[in-house]
Amino acid sequence: MQITRQADYALRAMLYLARMPENQKAATSQIAEEQHIPPSFLAKIVSQLSIAGLIHTSRGARGGVSMARPSTDVSLLEVIEAIDGPIALNACTISQADCPFGTETNCPLHNIWCDSQDELVDRLRKTTFNQLLPERINSKQPVAI
């Protein structure tokens, strides 16, 4: 399993914004350049993150983008789901009707997929952007996982 390039770029853009002082805006061109994201691709990502309520955008000379909430309140899961939708390791974790074996008693892999997906989703839900900031990592403060 691999997250999409778009979700990876969205996470990098959000981390960039989380590093900025509160209420400061960044130009999308600056984010694109420093995070090595194609500008046209970033425009689409910014639109999706804005619709999801994760960032604020404004146009004009004093325009730019900023986080809509503090970095302590935004999880990696929210960003990934805003871009890619719900995480699914296998079709059967969404709907057993999509599995030719039908029930978990007929498929020994079903519980492994579901448990693994639950663990991944839980980890991403518990990890906020604040926990990824260099000063937090370098201070060796405990990170709730």
C-alpha cells in the first residue's frame, strides 16, 4: 500500500504551514518551491484542503494560505482523508460484499486486513502536525502514538 503523491504533497504543505507562526500566511509559490511540489498540483491540493476546512486561503497582495486550526488540532489522518478519502487496505475492509469469499469465517486474511487498517488509522488520527515539528522532536518530548 502506498499513499498517493497528492496526499504526500498535502502532508508536506501542511507541515510547512504548521512550522509558521500562528496567523502568518504563506504564498503557495513559496510552499511549492520549498517543498518541491509542482505549482499546478499544489493549487488543486490547496483547494481540497480549503474545502475540508483545514486551511484558510486568501487572494491579493496580502494573500496566501494558513492553517485553519492550531497544529495541535490537525491530524495526519484528516489531511490524507481530505485528499484520498477513507483509508482502505483492501476492498473487504470497506464492504465484505466486495470479497468473493463473502464472510470472515471463509477468509483468514480478513481480520488481518481489518486489524492492520484500524492500527494505521488510529496512529494517523493520534499524530498531529505539532508532534512533527523540529523543536518538539529535538526536545525529546513524548509523542502520543
